Amino acid sequence: MTSYRSAGVDLEAADRSVAAIAGDVTATWSDDVVGGFGGFAAGLRLPEGYERPVMMMSTDGVGTKAEIARAAGMVDGLGFDLVAMCVDDLAAAGARPVALTDYIAVGSLDEQLVSALVSSVARACAACDVALLGGETAEHPGVMEPGTFDLSATALGLVEDGAQVTGELIEAGDVIIGLSSPNVRSNGFSLIRALPERPPAETLLEPSVIYAPALGRLLDAMPVHGMAHITGGGIPGNLVRPLPEGTRALVEPGAWTPPPVFDDIAAAGEIDTDEMFRVFNMGIGFAVIVAPDDLFTAMAALAEHEALPIGTIVSGERGVELV
């Protein structure tokens, strides 16, 4: 007799997995969460202090970093990669992240693996005061190999209407501040996996920094002209996004020292500098653009991320130039 179990889906294991993660998920909930764990959906009351709140959403995943983590048996940091990719995108628009839902696709249900992944996501959410409202774990037998998985999420953020950071305030003379990234974060892993030799898994799998809390405090303290989350596409591909027409970002790579892992990657694949900057963050995980008079105030507010000036805005053709 054909059954769901024989087709590769274990409903009993799914129920056990849901029960096992309940505590991690609900530990991220405040009194603003509406609904119970295990329902079809959960909600969030809007925090006080907004007159015309704008809801913003972001979706992302950890990409093929998950495969390196799976092969090394080191998945505990992936939740920080996932949450960082989503909430820091929201922060780049001036939004405060408030809630997140995750999605885990597996070839076959490994209860220990799913519990470790959700626990990691919950810890990351707690670190940036975000409610993990729920999610979905889906078995894909016959489509994904047993033992493989993919991890993604959607985050919700709030910003007062009119307070969005759009980049329209950016002008010639503004200063670009770089926030340090001590590791690769979650981008460029398809290239890394193609290398004949790789840096150690322990180095590659260091969890991503989450910048959103510090950026929220910065926005409370002073005006910010523009922000960019440095992910896939590196500094050139992301810093251009907030720039208005007629402005050009001049970035000085000599202003900081990239972490050694990037030298190791470049050497292993004989990758030239332009390609490295096009693929990886190269030690700058986030960029903030402020008026020159606000430079030192902003750097002080962002000191926990080793903030430093890395370039300027000039008049010219819209784009990013490494000088």
C-alpha cells in the first residue's frame, strides 16, 4: 500500500519537529504578538510611537553557504546569516525590523537539523529584537537529496512615512562610512565552492554581523543621507543603489584592511582584485552616507562596528569608482 511515508514524507516526524522548536520560537515573542504557536498565522500589534507607519518587507536566504555548512556539520551560525540578510536590507531603507518568518526546505526531515536551524534563527532574532512569528518546513523527497536543505526568510519592518532613507538627500561632498565585516557573511559562496582549495570551514562559516540595531540607533540620533547593505555584487553593485542621478561614489580600498580570508580566496582561485570587489564585501558589510559635518557623530554612534570613512560623494555620472 502506498502511503505518504513511503513517498518520503514523515508526518509524525514533522509534528515532533514542530513541538521541539516551540520554545525557541516563542522566546522571541513580546506581548505585542497576536496568535498562538502552531496556528496558521501569527500577527504583531504595531508598536507605539508611529503616526503613519509604512510597512516594508524583505526576503532573502543564505544561498550555497548552506551546502558548506551541511557538509561540515556546522549549521548553528546560519540563522545569523539569514536574519542579517533580511533585516539589514530593511535597515538600509530606514525601517526598524520587527518580525520574521522562515522557510526550510529539506530532502527528508532530519529533526535534529531542523531544530538546530530554527534555534539559530531564533537566537539571531532575539539579538536584534525581532519576533520570529513562525515559518514552514517542507519535505521535498525526489526533488532534493536526503540531507540537503535550503533556508530563507521574510522580514517585516516599520518606518514613519516620510522618514524613509531613499538616497535623495545624497549630494556632492557627503562622506561614505564603512562598517566592518570580519568575514564573508553570506555572499560569493558559489565561487568559493568552485575553488580547487578552500579556506577552512570554520573560517567560511563564521556568522554574519547584524547591523540593524546600531543603524536604528543612528537614525534616532541624526539625519542619514543614504545607506547600502553590501551583499552580492560587493561595494560597486550595492553602493550605487541609493545614489541619485548626477552623483558618484569614490571609494578608497586603501582606507581599510580586508580580513585575511579574502586574500586566501583570491590566491586559491587566482581571482583578480576587480572580481573580488564585485563578488565579496571585502571587509565592509554596510555603508552609510552622511553630511561631512555629521561624520564624527555618526562614527561614534557606529563604533561597535569599527566604522571609518572610506570615500566621498562627488558630482558626476552615477556610479561607484574604486580609487
